[in-house]
Amino acid sequence: MSSPITATRHHTTSGLRVAVVGGSLTGPTTALLLHHAGFDDVTLYEATPASAPLGGGLIGLEHSSLDILDQLGVPQHEFVPYESEAVMDISVCHRRPETEHRHLYAGRNTTWTLLHQALSHRLPAGILHTGKRVTGLTGEHGQPLLHFADGDNAQADLVIFADGRASTGRRLLDPHRQLHYAGYVAHRGQATSSQPGLRDFLRFEPDPRSGAQFNLAPIPGGTDWTFYLGATPDQYIDFFGAAPTRRVFALPQHVTPAARTAVDASARQLLPDEQAALVHDTQTRMAAAVMDIDPPTRMVWPVGTGHAVLIGDALAPVRPHTARGANNGIEQAAGLTAALNQHRKYGADLTTALDGWQHRHLPAAVASVQLGPKLGHRYGLGA
């Protein structure tokens, strides 16, 4: 499944310059892992002026990811507000809860905001450079050379693109793999009210013919919900002011009255009274277009005498139902750090180490991409 990497000049085991692109979750995790492993020439670039590019909703972290964060010295109590492992699947018929099935999730739930804060506060001074939007990558001067919108350039031996679903790195390295809209939207809301006694993750499942799913979970200070609903590309433009492939994330200022009205109407039609009222009363709303992409065939590219890699959503954006987006990024970052550490400490050939890392992690990324449409079909969502 993996593609062999073209052999390049062997790098020395000292002074490896690493540039990490993307300041959301995978990028800071990668930078921290490398710093803790002893790499002292690591720079993290984020395109937005602030260190927090976009907010996000609830995130499920599996035990493997939680353990990696634990090894970084990020205690769970900082980003896991509720220790529940329970997931309650609730079937809904004629707007009434019908059957409940409780199972356990092998992990914990957090929010994008809590996890980003826990990671960013631990970044060493001077490692993060904000307002640095990458526009190009060349190898014309030997090692990889990043080009930024402000006219600056930065040279590195290894460039790690962790810049999310709308990745510039993927556009530069793997341009034939482009996002395509799956036909439905993850409408999100953060309500300031909370349901009494709510500690678990609740998944409301109307009739699959309705093409909807509603997820609900407690967060500090309120409740986070996600309502998956179908929308044509034209409807998406009407809801959020741009096509789904252009505006992958819709921030609160992009959510039009038409979007709010449509979501409220679907809630009244499909959800029990309590959940429909919660949706209606929620002021802060966002959305994400659910996207698909062709499975990746590689993770590493030679650039000049160095390399560039894609990890996390930059490599393979997955549908949110898989709960693998953050987990893939964190696990790939840890595996990449291990490969680079073998090069740094023991002189392992860098190209071979990266090839081994790719061989280990690429199948899991492919499987996550392929799983998304299957789960969407189960809930009657998407094409």
C-alpha cells in the first residue's frame, strides 16, 4: 500500500531542523513530542495571527492518544472535564425516545478548546510563529524551503504539514487528492444551559430515512451538541455564504438566519422536546461540511535533499463519525517522533526511518477514510 521513498543523502544525526506547519492540535502535539525527545531546532508555524486558528467541538481521545499526552506531562484533569466512558445510543420514533443502548468508549471526551489550551501553554517560548501562512515549498536551495505570504522564507531538513483538512501541504505535495463534499453538515452549538445530571455522551438516532443524527455531551459551562443534517451544495452556500469545498468550517459569523431556521425546524421535526428546545435556545453556532477524500497512498515526499510529510487531517481528513481525526494525528506524531529519534540518537538512515513510519501508519489512515462513508450510510447521511 505504501509507496517507496526515493533515496536521498543521509543526514547527520545532529542539528536536524524541523518545521511544523499548523497550530491546531496535531501541530502543537508534534512540536512538544519533538522537544521532549531532545530536538532543539523545531519551529511551529501557524497561518492565523492568533495561536488558536479555529474552535472545535467535542473530541474523543482513545487510550493510545491519552497515554501519549500523559507522557508529555499533560494531565487528564486539564482537558477531560467529565470522566464518563459511557455512550448512550437512543433511538427516536415520532420525536420520542424509544430504546436505549449503553456501551463504553475506550477513551475520554474532551473539547478542542480545552485540549488546545493544554498543549499551547506548554510550548517553549519562541517555538510558535503566528501569522505565517505557507504559500509554497521548494527544494531549489538544497533542503526544503518554505515560502510564506509575507515574503519570508524558512529552510528546514524536514517539513511536517499538520495544517488540517484544508491543508496547504496536501495541495503542494499531493494535489490530485482533493476534498469532495459528502452531502451533509455537522451543525454545532454550544449552549450555556446544561441538562440536569448529564455526564455521558448521548447519541440520538431518528429513523435512518430521516438522514439525521444528534449528539449531545456536557462541557464546562454548558452543553455541546452536533446535529448532522443533509444539505445540497446550493443550500450550503445559502446557509454559510460559500461552497463547502471553500468554507470547510463555518464560524459563528458565517451562520446565516437561513441556517438557524433550517436547523431549528429539523430539531422540532425529529428530536424530543427537550433536545429541540436546547437547539432553539443555543445562540453560539458553528458548522463543518462533512468531506471525503481519496485514501492516501503515501505520507512522505523527498524535497531537495530533505523531506516533507503529511500527518493528521492534512494527510487524510476523516468523517467525524469515525472519531479518528485527532487520534490519527496524535498517534502519527508519536510514531514520527520515534522514527526521528532513532535517526538522532543512533544514526539510523533518515529516509529508511521515514519509510518505516509510513509503512506502519498509512494503513490505519486509509482504513479511517474508508470507514467514514460506511458509518454515514448507516445513519442515512450523505450520498
